[in-house]
Amino acid sequence: MNTAAAGYALICFDGLNLLIDQHAIVSLENMIMLKGGDDEVKASEVIEGNACEVHSLTAHLVVANKIDARCRYIVVLQADEHRFGITVDSVQSLPIQDPILHLLPACMSFSESPVKAYVQVEERVAFCCDVGTLWRHINSSESRHECEA
């Protein structure tokens, strides 16, 4: 993926497509290349050069100690001064400059959500996601899980 080019990246996890600014992507790790045999792959070992935690979006946004077998990629994102990784099923580079955004219906919108709009990308609907808001959402989600434990 060429993150130097202007455009967006379409990332997918659990069937949900998110459209993010490519400039927010620090690195992309292909888990197919890193999984060897039956060895358990730890998320921290995969991205140790980036010095950040990996959050599993398929497991209630908690920090991933080991990589879910369904995970194909880890995307490391930069939000202001925070760097964090997320597990995703697929990543695609999209060269669209100014997507036509549609606001979410009122019944689907809530203030803490990192998703505020959607766009049609080819045959799919993708939700526009601000990386800074995603970071705050992950942190608040982790706080809720710690309180419940």
C-alpha cells in the first residue's frame, strides 16, 4: 500500500468496512507471512518496532495478547501523539480524493461513535472513520471492560 499517495484505505473487520485516511497508517503487517506452522503469534512481537499495543477489533476492542486465527493484517495507526494497532480482515488502497459522504440516520448515530458518515465504494457501503475518534473509542471501551471485570 502506498501511503504517500493521497487517498483512503478501506479496512474491513468482521464484515464492517471502514474508510480511513491513508496518511494515518504507519505500517501494515501481513499475518499470513508471519504465521509459521502451529506457533502462536503474539501481537506485541509482530509490531515491536512500532512500540504500541494491538487492539483486536474482533474481541471487544481489548488488547490482543495473541493473534486471532481469523486476523489477516495488523494496521498500525497514528492519531495525534498516540500510535496503536488494530487487527483487520482486509486492507485495500482507494485513490478517491473527496468521497461523497452521507450522514448516518439519527437512529444509528451516537455521540461516542468513531463513525459519523458513510460512503458507497463500488458495491459496498463503507463507514468513514476518524482515527483520533477511533483511538478515544478504543480507550473508553477498554476502561468499560476493566470496570466490568
